[in-house]
Amino acid sequence: MLLGDEARKNYEQFITDANDDLYEQLVDCILIASSCGAKVLDVYRDDDGYGAVERGCGYAYLAIVHISVPQLVDWEALAKRLEREKLMITWQYYEDDGDVIDTVTWINTEE
């Protein structure tokens, strides 16, 4: 295998692994937040550090997560996985990152 091909393969595997890890961390956040009465996970993107998710608490119905290195996240694939689990996704557009998940909701908050 040529070096360029191997490097591309390694990069693609890193992105896949990082996104799988991020999904699992978000699942944990959603389960913890929902068991504490939260209805919505508010997603913030941060450009510093690596390690995907840092949790915080907001309002009683809202849990907050910070995702580092947002440019490494396959946002569309992540949203599709979450939507398959019957979660609702809203999007936020950022000029430097494009469309990024803004919220993950498991209870309709507009009722």
C-alpha cells in the first residue's frame, strides 16, 4: 500500500473511531440527563482540546455538553444515529464548521 493511501485509511479510521466514541459519550449524557429530569441536551462546540464531551448542567429541563474539535465530527452521521433512536435533532450553522447539531431532544418541549 502506498504511503498516501495508508495515511488516508488511518485518518478515516480515526474519524470513525472518534465519532463512535462521541456517540457513546452522548448516549451516556442523554441517559444521565433524562434521569435527572432534563428534556433537552444543548450541544456546544469548542475548538480546544480533544476528548469530545464535557458535561454541565443548565436549567432543570436542559443539560449541556461541550464537544471539542467539532471539525472532526461527522455531524450528519451522528444525527442519523441519534434520530434512529427516536431523538429529535435541531441544527445550528457556523461559518467555519457548517451545520452542527444544536440540540438533542427526547421530550417535545413545544407542547
